[in-house]
Amino acid sequence: MNDFDPTLVLQPKNDMLNIPEWKFLSGDDVAATPESVREQADLEAEEKRTLCSLNCLRYIYEGGDANYEGLTVVQGDSTRLSKEQFGELHTWFTNTLDSQEKLDTMQYIMVIHDIGKSGHIYEQMGVDPKSVDHDEILIDLLNDPAFAKQKEALLPTLSKLSAESQKTVAEVLGIGLNFGQFMQAEAPAAVLNAFPDDLNDIVKNMYLMHSILDIAGVVGHINPNSSVILTAPTYMAMGMAKDALLDSRLHGPKDRYNAYLQCRAEQFGISADDDVGQNVDDNAKVRLGCMLRCVSSDDFQPLGAAYDSIPTSSRFIMSNELARDGITDRATLPYYGPALLKALIGKNSMAASLEYFAYVLDKASDADQEARLNGENGVVTAELGDLTRGFNQGSLDIEHAPIKFYLNGNMLIPEIE
């Protein structure tokens, strides 16, 4: 890797670090993303990740060699985002954010998009933090008239934006699709219902930009000044997901989802003649490959071999659960599944980790049996953040982590038995 030059750090314009909303990104009441929690909690993890996203926005928007260096300096040479890819991002961002007002709006979106992780937000809204996730609570805060007073108190900077910008903020952050969950195939196909075709172009583009910047800041708690994640392979995966969402030749969430998985399957070395949508084992392997951020057949091969080696009962669970789309059936979204898999594989064999992941999916489905037996469709979320933190911090291991889930709202919450 290249040595990082701190003189390259950009600070967001318009004093975004000092707006009142910034305080919701740090403190002991913030449910930090599990990937940022190792042996001890980092109370500023979300603040650092948000700062990283804002710095990436500045690098991309300003463009040029120095900013390219600032964005990519911590990346390995073999996977480094290319100058051509950086140039494509710069052109897209400047063409879309073609005024200071739009740039300010984009920056504000990046500041507030994760404040739903703050326990203070839930407290002020009178909502159980285990009943909805941080994206859903922000959607409610921005768009539900029942929370108008809380919005005014918790988001004071929003009222200082123009009416058009306020509308854009609400529409962009009101899109219920988590792009990262789609890109990592963590979520089933039904989540694409949240990205309707009738959105205007500026909202679609700013939503996708916000999503890409969010992903770019994933490891910002380690280094908020550059992006470890926005590499050439990640850029390619983002492009495949973006194309699937915007391709006018595709119709409906299932077609778009399968088209994306098919592109990733070919990237992993699965023949284009093999229809991933029709082969449940290939479907499961590709979804797992996306969750583990495989980028080539060399990355994917150990995963495929480990999957084939686990007991038949575990493969059946995995293939059945990951084939569910939530459109014609009931599906589980293993929230923080990629982080859990990474935590498991860090301390166990690939095969043992996959077997435990199948066990988690099975226990989640057990807790949702009533809905399944009633023939309901849709998506229920299994909240795996606490499990991930436990494995990362060493308080849990797969030999001593029997679990069961209980339903709270539309969230399945795990308990260690």
C-alpha cells in the first residue's frame, strides 16, 4: 500500500461538521455498525465513517490528480480504483450536483443518513429501537406527519435548506432500499420494490451517490481520510447493481435482482449458460459470494468448495432460505449477515462458519413460522448486529452460541439460549 499523506485531507465545505445534527453520530448511545466494533467499542466510529464519506464526496467532486491520490492512497496497487474510474465518478457527480445548493443538499444527506443509530432519536420519537432499524426510523422522522415536532427539534438545519432541497432530502432518504444490502445480496429481491420507476432522475442519481459514498466510508473508523473500500472491484460491483436498477429493458424486482446475480455469477467464474435464478445452490453460493465481497473466481472457489462440504441438511437450509424472494413467499433479510460471516470466518474455518450461518437462518425461519404457515409474503429482518459484535469481541463462539429469535415488530431479535 502507499503511505498516506495527511496534507491531502479535505474538510467538507459549509461547516457541516458543526451543525447540530452532527452530535448524533457519536457517544455511548450510538449503535455503531458491527464491523467497526472489535475488542472494544469505538464511540466515534459512526462519526469517523461519516467524515470519510464526506471527504470522499469532496475528492470526487473536486477531481484531479491530488484528489484521486487522497481518495485511493490507502488502497492496494492490485485493486486500486483506476484514474479512469475516478474520472467517471467525477463527471457523474459534477453533472448531477451542478449547483452549490445541490452540493450542500448532498452533504447534508451524508451527515444525517445514519443518525438513526442514535438512541436519542428513538427516545425523542418514543419508538422501541429494536422494533425498526436505523434507516426506517429516519424515514419516519422525515416523512411521517406524526413526528413533525421531533423533526423540527432533531433536524434544525433541514429548515434552513430551500423547499426544493428539503423535498429532495426527504425523497432520497425516504427510498426504503438499502443499496449496500442489495449489492451484497444480503437482501432478497422484494427490497427492490422500494426503488420505483417513477422517481425523478435527480432523486435516483443522488440516492445512488449517497449509497456509494456510504459504502466508500465503511472503514472510515480506521482511516476517515481515504477510502479503503471504494476500489476497482467494488466500483465494478456498484456498476452492476446500478445498471440492474436503471436498465429499461428489465421489468420488476425479480428480473432486476436475477440480472444482477447473473452478472456477479459470471464474475465468479460460473458459466453464463447456467441460470442462477433456476439453480438454488448456485443462487445461494453467489449470494454468499457477494456477502463476502468476492471479486473473482479465485476468491469464490474456496467458498464454493466449503459450501459443497457442509452437511446436506445445512446446504438444504441455506439454498432454501436464500432462494426466497419475499415477493411470492416469505423471506428473511439477514441484517449484518456479511459482517457476521466475516466475523465467523475470522475465527473459524469457512465450512464451520457457513454451517453456523445456516443454523442462524434456520432459527430465524423458525421464529417466523406463523407468517409462513399463513401464506404471507414479504420480508422479515433478522437483526444480527449483536451476534456480530459478540463474535468480534470474543464473547461468543460457534460452539457456545445456541440462539433463538423472537419477533418484535418486523424485526427478529436473537437471544443466546
